[in-house]
Amino acid sequence: SLAITADGSAWSWGGGGQGRLGHGDYQNQLLPKKIEAFGGQRVLAVSAGHCHSMAITADGAVWSWGDGDFGRLGHGDGQNQLLPKKVEALAGRRVV
């Protein structure tokens, strides 16, 4: 599960398989935990897939993490990402 607080922080909890929670590991989280990898950037939107997650930050960047099978994270490979990683293919594009 994912949530955004009023200050623009992203939080996740639940099953940590494939790194889908964005905390740099595969651990389950029984309580909401702040995703520190955004480093103070304001998160505007989040989306939770079955095995991966995505976010949009205030600067318009798209981020993804979790299960990278079939290229679903948009990084040009099939690797899992344990931390949010910017989708460079969308850099400079207006994403809403």
C-alpha cells in the first residue's frame, strides 16, 4: 500500500517482495514507513501495482521500483529496483 502525506512524503507498507515498498530491501512492513529515497522531494502521486510501484514528483519526474520483469519499470531492462529510480525515458516530458 502507498500513501502521500500533506508535506509530500511518500509512505509504504505491506508485502515487501521484489522491493515493491521502496525501502531498499525485501522486508514486509506492518506499519506505514516513509520512503526515504525521495530525499525531501515533494511526491504528488503514487500508484501501487501487484509487484511494483510508481510515483510522480513535483518536478515532473516519474519514478518506479519493485519487480522489473518484462520491462514494466521503464528502465530498459528486467531488473528489480529496491529503491525508487527515475524513469529517464520520460525526462523532459509533461506527465500528469
